Amino acid sequence: MTENCRNTEKQMQRGGSCPAEAVRKDFPILTERTAYLDNAATTQKPRCVIEAVKRFYEEENANPLRGLYELSAAATQEYEDAREAVQGFIGASFPEEIIFTRNTTESLNLIAYSWALNNLGPGDGILTSVEEHHSNLLPWQMAAKKTGASLYYLEPDREGRISGEAFRAALKPGTKLAAVTQVSNVLGAENDIRLFAEIAHEAGAVFVCDGAQSVPHMKVDVRELDVDFLAFSGHKMLGPMGIGVLYGKKALLEEMDPFLRGGEMIRSVSLDGASWAQLPAKFEAGTVNAAGAAGLHAAIRYYEKLGWDRITEAERELTRYAIEGMKKIPFVKILGSPDPERHNAIVTFTVEGVHPHDIAAIMDEDHICVRAGHHCAQPLMNFLGVSSSARASFAFYNTKEEIDRFLVCLGSLRRRMGYED
């Protein structure tokens, strides 16, 4: 851990909440000039993460898992240490249940190609919801088309919530796989994943959880939730881009075929075929992203030093503050629940008469970063009756001063677009 991160740890140990002032200096990109409010897309990186990646390339760079020399052994140890850190972070039973991928998208595609294509057929069902990110939708469309399985969609209420009763009712006989996000990347609504997994298992279905927006913002324990698979990305939780995680129950992973074939994922190869290596190597073909894993390990240490109670309370307070301010602006419509506690650091909105792209462009003029578009969730946009929207999303390092700037700009949008309010 860097000296900077150690200083943050000491400040946090003194008690109190997780004030941004105590952590912002750990993030080189954060300045007073720019208010970064696009954390649901990717988070910024603390120095200890950046330095972990840099240190790997400067001190340990060798191909892990392959060389018998000291440098390769050190790279291998760094990589496997990161795997064990992820195991502890999400409460997995075994380190080999942690498969490193590039991102959430690749993790979900791995399940679709390696499990669904080999376990589904005509007469079987796949259940997902209309509020899913495209990454938790398109793989199941592909699997249904290739296997002849039927694909069913759950509809949430207008606030993005799916009840246990709705989930149970939608789980038709013959459904073998259900895939639902824990937290919507548009509405911030949280689903009762533990209940959904229980219902799915009672029906004999495998349950897949998209944890891209939950793992960075709340404590997630895969054994407590009893999910069969969980997918998430490092870059949304302070880590580097290009490193993601697939958690899978060991028994399921052992039965699955590899997703990719090539180097390091084999036990033996002949001109007639091959046999596969044991977990987790079977699913990690080719040269792995060891530097990314080192950075993800540093990110996990950072989360653990700050503590979930402080992080979640800080983000709840920022979300409350933003929504209370937005409700005072008459031409702003917040999508989802009116209750800030149900938004999980995500606030998606529209402005009467102003296209979301113009919202983002004008905010960029004021050095405020927000997202605009369909947020890779077009079916949900259609369900909500909007073609696109703008989204502000927060992390514990954001400040109320940044939100004040956002609110001032938000209140000026129609005037700056030529309206006379």
C-alpha cells in the first residue's frame, strides 16, 4: 500500500463518515475544475491502484504460470494473490471459483457459451428482465436462438423493482436459467437476489447475477446470496480497465467446456484433440492480465481499509442531496423511485424540452461529466417511454460542492437552450 493510501487509512480510523476530503487526494485525476459524475460507467483510480500496475511492470513483469524462473514465479504469485483477494471480497468458497476475464460482458458471455449452449435445448426456458444492461440480455438472446430455448422477460414496476411474486410467476415450467441484475444501471433499483436465487433453485434453474453496479457499492457475499454465477468489472470498482471477474460455483465450472481455447488452459494436446486444465486455468486461455489483477487487488485493499459502512453512507448522503436538489427544479423528471434510498448512487433524469445529449454537452462546458443516451439498456428505455436520458452517478469521493455545481447547471439548461422560463 502506498504512503498516500496509508494516510487515508489513518484518517478513516479516527472515526466518522467517509468525507471526500479525506480520500480525494488519493485520486490524481480529481481536481476542483472537473466534477466527475459518471461513476456508473467507470470509477476513477486511486494512486495505490495506479502504482500497483506500474510496480508490476517495473518489478515483476513476466508471463505468469509459465516460466520456472524467479521473475515468472513472482508474477504468478501476484496473480494468484489477487484471485484470493477477490475470493475473500465476495465470499466465495474456493479461489478456483474466481475466473479472471476482461469485464462483466465477457463474464456473462462465458456463461452463455460454456454453460447455456451445452445445457439448453428446445422446450427449455431462459428468464431475464427488460431492465437489464445489454450485456445481460444479448448473450441470452444468442443462446436462445442457437439452442431453440424460449426467452422470457420480466417487467419491473415503474420504479425498477421486481417482486418475488413477479419473479416466481414469470419462471415458467422448463426454465433452466434465470439472469437478473442486482442493481439497475439506469434506475439504481436493487433486486432481492437472494430470494430470486432461492425461487430459481426450487424450480431447478441456474441463477446468474449481473453485479456490475452492486459489487462496487455494497457488500456482496455470493454464498449468502446463493447465486450460481456472479459477474462484475474491476474498472467500476476503482480497478484498472481490462480486468473482470466471473464467480461460478465450483461444481458448475468443472462441468463446463472452455470458453476460449489456446495456451495454458490445457492438460495435454495431440493432433487429434486436447484435454483441459483444472480450474481456474481452463477458462483463462492465453497470456493473462496480471497487471490488471494486481491493480484490482490494490482496489480491494482500498475498499477494505475504508470500510463498507463509511462508503455506503457517504454515497447515500450524496444521492439524497442530489435528488432533493433536483426535485426543486420544476422541469426535471427523475426516472425511477422518488425515494433517494432506492437509487444506489445512480440518478437518471430528463429535462423538459432538452435532449439528453444537449444536457451532457452543456454540462461538459461547465466541466461536469454526466452520461447521456440509452445507457446500454434500450428495452428499459422503451418500457419507460423515453428514447434516451441523462445520468449522474456518484462515488464516495464526490462532494456536495460538485453536486451544487451540477444543480446550478441543471437549473440553467432550458435558459441556455433559449427557453423563457
